[in-house]
Amino acid sequence: MTTKRRDFIKKTGLGIASIGFLNTLNADTKSADPEFVFNDINGGSDLEMKSFRVTAPLFCPYHSIPGGHPGGGGSHYYRKEAFTHNPFTIRASGMSGSPVIVDANGKFFGFMSTFGYENSTFNFNGTDTLTIQIPNGQDVFVDESGNGDTAWKIYNTKIMGRLGIEPLKDYPKFWSDVEYCTWVEQKYQRTHQISHFNLLTHEFVKKYIDAIIDLGYPKGKLTLDHGWGQFPSGHVDSGFGSWVPDPKKFPDFKNTMEMIQEKGFTPGLWIGFPKIHKDSLIAKKSPNLLGQWEARGEKIASKGVRYLNPAADIYNYASEVIGRFNDMGVKKFKIDMSYNTKSDMLHIHKELYRAAKNINPELEMEFHVSDIFFAKYADVIRTNDVWLRDNVDWEGRVKTHYKVASQSCPGRGINLDHIGGNDTKVITEQKFLKHLNMYKNKIGYPLVSVLPNHFGEKCTRATGDYLWQYANGPRKLVSDFYIKED
């Protein structure tokens, strides 16, 4: 009988790896007595349940939702309580990684396909049992050997082969440059809660660049963050879907991009592309782009902000937006706000990335969703927001965000996001330096946002030393968390 679906679930050793693949690995990564279970459900149920003994806490890199955990820490990725998760339909939130689980003893479990994602779930009973619901057409990789990192690298390598993901090798030099982003500097200079959205002007950008040059830092990418666009209703949220420069802030946006280049920097632009507001310019023109409201459990936020309808013509919308700014000289796009249902975000990322690369293959496309199934549609993944607050384990968040970014998006560049964090009210010299030191010797390019001279001479010097060390060094940009061929 022909098998329509086989779950290669290995009780010990290296998951779904074939014998041929096993032979390419080092001896210390092999199981002494491999045992495979082949499940043929050709005539059986469309859903199968497999249970495994596990030890909490379970590391769930896809679970970026605080859900009762401190919002500024990293503990929400480590679950001790009972749960049922669908890692494909969970909210992407701030930084959601691959659909895998690693237990406290290094046992590894990972879904191998997006097919049947609607019914692909992890269920933990809160004590010692993980039950995986496997729909027809889905495969699961299981390695109970206890070497979670090795198993995860093998899983990544298999997925990369399945999806045709090639590690970045030949890319424009500017992709590996250091980066400066206006966002946290806008927040530092604001006078009230939301005034930073209105601070971003041509003159602000000019002064920001001049300050970087005066500090003697290496030149690199210069990204304009949230606040450059129009807010048609007067409310900031109406800017989602209004990707047109505000003429009061930027009388000639192309001239601003040219000014950035003349000063020796590469222009970049923040766009919260997956979000759309009912009063935005594009919603008035193409209401079919309006999709889901933000999903938070069973509640739906009843605001004007929504997410793009993944069934709409995302490609043409993205082509118009990206093409227009490419013509103005933008070389890098920082894509933000991919916070809703991951299965929807995946399609939006795919169409946006395809549009960008058809316009200009050398554009750097940066995202914050670090799932391996998203990796083919990204060039760079950022480690995303951190707030250096005393009441949370922000150091744990820094470590976990880096772990999620580097291990869930193999073969993609890493942006070491916002040295000093995002909350300017809590940054001190000591915290700034500690955060900076946590990034040293990590794969990825450094990003400065708030200018370090605000926090003292030590921060200014240490940042300069780090940036120049990176700029003059090998510039290790790309995550190598996979098994490389000899």
C-alpha cells in the first residue's frame, strides 16, 4: 500500500533524518541505536496524537506573548503551566520563532511542514507529558537524545533543504554595515507621550547624521523610523496604510534621501506594512485590503487599526509602495508590526518580499518574525525591542531574543537591535554598557538608535570601540545555526 503520509518520529537520536543524511554527520551526533516509527494512516484518522515524557520548563520560541509573565523579560518563552499551542496560528507579537519545543533536558520536537497547520498543536499537561497533534500531511521531528542544540541544527538543515533556503553568501556590502535608526533618539527628544512621531523631519535627520559624524563613528545605514508618513485623520494610527511622506516634515523626500547619501550613509526606511487603518489612504482606495482586527485570545480589539487581508492583492500593493521609495533612493526597509496571526503574516511577508526583490534584488529587507518558515522571505532578522527596566529580567530578554533570532532563522542576517534599549527614561550609563557588552562577539551587525553621548563619555567611547571593531573586522552577519557541508 502506498503511504500518503509518514511521520518519521524517532524515539532516540536524530528525528526524521534518513540514513544517508546520518552518514554526513559527525559520529558524536549520532544515536547508537536509532529507532524509527513510521506511521501509515492511509486508511485511518486524519489526526494522530503522539505523547512524550518531558521535563519543564519547555522552551517555546514561537511564544512571544507575555500571557501573565512580566512583559519586559523573557520568561514567557519558557512554559511550566499547562497549555495548548498552535505555533502556526499564534500571534506573532514581538518576536516569534520556529514551531519547535525544547524541554529542560534537551529533548527536541518540531513541526516539519506548514501543511495541515490548522490542526498542528502542542499540548502540555503541566507536569510531564507533551502531546503532539499531527494532522494528515504533517511531519514531526523528534530527538530525545538530550542534545537540543544539535537536534535543532539538524532540524534547521532539513527544513532549509525542504524549502530551498540558501544561506546568505553574496550580498551587497552595505547589508553588513553598522546601522543607525532614528527611533529611540526620537523618543529621547520628545516632550510628551506621542510627540516623537512628529519630531521626525528633514532637519532632525540632518542633525542626527551630523551628530554621528561628530562622534567619529563609522558610516553605515541610516534608517528613518515611525513618523515620516502622513496621518490622514490626525491620529497616528491612520498612518498605517498611508505610506506617503508628510510634506510638512519632508518637503522633498527624495532630497532627504540624497542628503543621507551625500553624507556617506545608506538610506533605510521603517514601514509597518502588515497593519492598515480604516482611515488610511490605501483603505480609502482599496478597502479589500482591510483584514483582521488584532486577535488577543477570544477578544478582538475594536479599533480602526486592522491587519492586511492576506487574500487581497498584497503583491501589487507592496510593489507600488516599495517601488516608489526605491526610486527615491531607499536601499533598506525595516518591516514592523507583523503582530497578528502567524499564518496570515507568512503570506503577507512572502508577497512583500517577492515584490521587493522583483523591483531591486539588492534591497535589504528586515523583519522581526524569526520563524524558519518565514526565513525564505527575509534577508535580516532583528533581535527586537528591549526595555532596561529594573522590575523585569531585561538581561534574560536580551539573551532569549538573540537565541530565538539566531536559532530560528539560520542562514539569515541578524540585526543587534537598539543598543541601550527602547525606554529612554530608564537608561543609565551602567545599563547601557551592560547591554552593549551582551552584544559583543555575537553574530550580527550592531544598531545604534539613541545617541550614547546622552549617557556619558564611557558610553560614547565604548560604543565607538565596538562599532569600529565590528566595521574593521570580519563582519559576521549571518546565523550559522545549521549543519554545514564539508
